[in-house]
Amino acid sequence: MLQLFCETGIRRAELAALGVQDVLVDEHLIVIRHGKGDKMRLLPITDELTARLRSLTGGKTTGPVFAASHGGSLSLRQVNRIVADAGTQAGVSNPNPRYRYVTCHLLRHSFARQWKAKNGSIESLSKILGHASPATTLTVYGTESLTEVRRNYDSTMRRIWRWPSEREGGNRGAS
């Protein structure tokens, strides 16, 4: 489940509703039948994730991919708890001080930011995330984090003022 969140940016409701028939193993695709706005889309998945999902579904042709103990689909609350517990066990906290635990949406944002950081196509990211327009993707994920702003600021200021980097023994505050 965590790998699916981290490698596709899938929404938690989409994951909870994911049926065995929605995993197209031979094509390395997942079908999201009822995404946000009731839109359908296809998500490409890696070979490793395909193999894990194949193993998880174990030859079943129907039913939920991630089943609750009663055999039905997981509730959104159960999905939240699984993700939060995994984050706690891994020692990972939410960088937003307003939230105590790792959330499904944090994994979605992390996927999108990593995609952008590695210069992945915004148009492809938009389709993967299920946005109606690449403009939406840019609005939500196109802004830099405070860490990125700080790194760019420091780098640019070193070039403007010809300060050596701290690795070179430079003192940023020297004038």
C-alpha cells in the first residue's frame, strides 16, 4: 500500500476503492475508475510494484486489492491509520507542525515534489495525479518548499557576492 502511494501519488479514496480487476498486470497499469470528479484514468506502475500487486492479489479476479478483515474494502479511516502507523514505526514525522502523523496526502505531495525535483514532465505528472489541467499541477506543486527557497537563496547569494560555500571554509556573514 505504501509503495503504491509513494510511486503513483494515488488518492486514498482511489486506493481504498481499488479492485483486483483494476490492476492490469500485463500492461503495468492501474485503472482508476472513479477518481476525483468521477473521472477515469490510467496509472503506469513499475515492474516491482506490478510484481507486488500480482503477489498480493494471488490470482483473484474480483474483490478489493487491499481487503479489510471482513473481506470488504478498507475504510478511509483504516487507510489513514495504516499510513500513520507505518510513519510512526519508521520514525518519520509530518513536516507540517499542524499534523502529528504522516498522511496519505503527504505521500501524494511527496511523490509530486520528487517527480518535479527530478525534472519529470509536468504534463505527465498532471495526468498521473488526475488533474484536469497541467496549470492545476503547477499551482499546487509548482511552488518551491522553504528548503528549496533557502538552498536557491544561499546558492545565488554566493554567486552574487562571490562567497565561497561553507564546504570551502567560507563564512557567509563576512563582509
